[in-house]
Amino acid sequence: MCDFVLTVPFVLLPQIYDRDGLTLGEFVKGDMYIRDLKNTKGHISGLTCGEWHPKTKETILTSSDDGSLRIWDVNDFKSQKQVWKIYLSLLPL
């Protein structure tokens, strides 16, 4: 049975709730004026997805329209553990 719920609204802040619907915390928003996304504390654009780690229940992954993937520890809502910036080609297929 699941103890926590991860919500990923299109806004910038993924949130964790307990099974009674109480907010346990929300992750921080990044600084949109910093160009290197690895130096921001969170996403700077709308969220697209969020998933729990299949084996480690304290870890989640989120993705965003800013082109980054972030790994978070649910025990620390103020910073991510790891960041990947995805670069997409704009060339036509």
C-alpha cells in the first residue's frame, strides 16, 4: 500500500501528500534568470511528468518543459540530488 502521493501539476512545484491528503512539502522553484539549469534549485518551466523510483521510495524523478530531468530526495524539498539537461535538435526530420 502506498504511503505518499506525488502530484505533478503543470506549475513549477511538484508536491508530496500523505494518504490523508495533508501536504508534506513541495519542491523549490528554480531561478529563471540563471542560464545553466544545473545551477538552479528547481524547474523553471511547467512540469511534464513525475515518477517514484521503483526501488527507493524516498527518490522521485521529475521532467519539465525547461528540458531538464531532476532527481529529488523526498526528505529534502530544497534541492535536487541530480540534474540532466536534455538538448533537442530543431532540425526537420
